[in-house]
Amino acid sequence: MSKNTGESISLNHPGTPKKPQSKEQLLLNHRMGEIKNKIIVMSGKGGVGKSTTAVNLALALVNQGKKVGLLDIDLHGPSIPKMLGMEGQRPNADDEGIHPLEVFGLKLMSIGFLLKSTSEATIMRGPMKHGAIQQLLADVAWGELDYLLLDCPPGTGDEPLTAAQLLTPGAAAVVVTTPQDVALTDVEKSLSFCRELKLPVVGLVENMSGFICPHCGERSDIFKSGGAEALAAKTGVKMLTQVPFEPLVVIGGDAGKPHILEHPESATSKAIMSVAVAVIEFNQE
């Protein structure tokens, strides 16, 4: 028996061998090491236009000459395939991994591409979700990218938590809201989530900020206005832009024709382009 000297023994002693990383972790590190910036598009509230923002923001970054990937981690309701006109498509796979689909100069992956049909339900709980998202990050051969955007489901649960844990350090969030109090209350929880996880926030995007009549061009604040500006002032988060509600955005999303490509001079497109510029400037700081 060794003599008890009364000295504490550190479990992190320099001579203690480190636990080797798993093959999955090594592969994830390799894939993410090829991607310069990761942006998590999230919101504490559903129905605020988060996926629409993610799609158009990704394409705005492509328009700025960036190499961009978009990963849909809304495992129960993937909408990115439809919004980009890619429903029913299947990715190819080989020894390098799963190859993302490409459309409009954008690399794209979603669990929706792996389901048998658009009506098939994805039934999984916490640990399975973590594993699925890790596979979508690690098994997909993204290659070298300037930006990888992740479109999260609403809330602060498994999917955004897994994304933040797997991507940090080096990731940041764009948080989407609408002007009314019922959305802002939940979105403030998203900002709290980011603080707790030490996930930097690029800023807030206020969606549906005024309705622009397609006939006369007049603006009406049907969902109130100024809510996101007040939340930004309260929390110290940057207010990025106010995106108006335009019917053509909805029509384009349903048709798989992103608004920013179909109507680049619209108020909505200009607002989203300003977010892309803010994202680029944020990552240059």
C-alpha cells in the first residue's frame, strides 16, 4: 500500500493520458475545420419566418461571392427542400461521405432529403436528435465553405442546444422575431439561451414588420411595430433590420423560388442583403 502523504491528487495531472477522441468526433472536427463561419438561425417562437430568413440570407451571402452551405435541422418539420424547389431529391454518397445537393450556388442538406415521402413523420427524442444532427454535420462532405447556416426549429430545446454545443466555439446566432409581444417574450428566451451557452449573437431580425400592399405600395403595421427595437435596447443586442411582410415572399417560398432571387430590388430583399452585410462584418471583427 502506498504511503498517504495527505496531498490531493489532481485528475488532470499532466501525466494522465487523455481519452482518445472517437472516429465520429475526429470526422466532425475535420468537416467543421473546413468551414470558416457557422451561423445558427433561430427563434424562440414558431411562425416568425425563420426558415424564409435562413434561405434568403444564405442566398444573399452567395450573392456576396461567399461559398455557403445551408443545413436544415428542423427534424420534425423540414421546410427547406420545398422552399428551394428540391422536394423528392436524394443526395449521393461515396467513400467521402454524403454529398450535399446544390441549388442556386448553395450547398444544401436536410433530413427531408432522406425521408421516403414528404408526409413521413420523423419520430425521435433527445439522444436520437443529437446523433442525427451530428451525422448531418460530420457525415456530409461540405468541403471548404465561408459560411454554414443552420436553420433550427423554434424554441431552446434539443436541436439548437445540440447545434450550439457541436459548433462552438466559432459559431454565432441570428435571432428572428416578429413585432408583437407574444413573439418577443419567447424570443427574449432565445437571447437568454445564447448568453447561457456563450453563443455570440449577430443581431435581431424583425420579420413581418409592416405589410406592403402589392397594389398601392402603402405600408400598414398589422403586427404592431418597434417591438424588436425595444428588445434590442433592453438586451444590448444589435438590431439588424426590419423585414416587411410582402405576399410575394410567401408565393415564392411555396413555389421553390426564393424571393431574393426573383425580386432582388424589393424592400424585403434589400433588408435581407443588409443582414448578409452585417454577418460578414461581424465575422471580420
